[in-house]
Amino acid sequence: SSYLSVRYEDFCRSPFQVVSKILNSFGVAREGLEPLKNKRFLNMGNHVFSGNPVRFGNKEMKIVEDLEWKRKMNKLRKIQIEISTIPFLWRYGYLRGNMG
């Protein structure tokens, strides 16, 4: 089976490029995406029943990487997490300078 990995931070930095890459990988034309090229917002639509409160109402949400968890986490906990996730950091290119 084939798949395409998309990293959250890559999408936040370049949503148009990432969506284009996804569409290309499935052989879908990017026609109509050009107006979105420099856009950093998603229209969340209007959910009727339930879900995340940000989805209620017809409003746009800015695409930005959430870094609050990094700022609030203490150094010891960061070290513990980094050590325990080394195999995954390597596999997904974070330790090899393969960031996107």
C-alpha cells in the first residue's frame, strides 16, 4: 500500500504546498487552488450538532503551529520525552535535518 506522510509543522508553514503535494500524490489536479496559494486561513464551515467550539459558526481559523506546549513544558520533561522518542525523531527526519 502507498501512503504520504504529512507533518503538522510542515502543513502550518506551507498549507498550499502540502495540500498540493497530497493532491499530486493521488493524481488529482490542483486546479482551483491558486487563489489559496498565500492564504493562511481555513473556513471551518458550520457544524450543527456537536464538536470543537471553534467549528460552530461560519468563521475562518488561522493556520498557525501551536507552540504553547513547548513554552510551558519544563526542561526535565522535555528531555524525558526527547529521549523516549529518539527512534521516531530519527524515522521522521527530525534528527537528520530532513525537515520538509
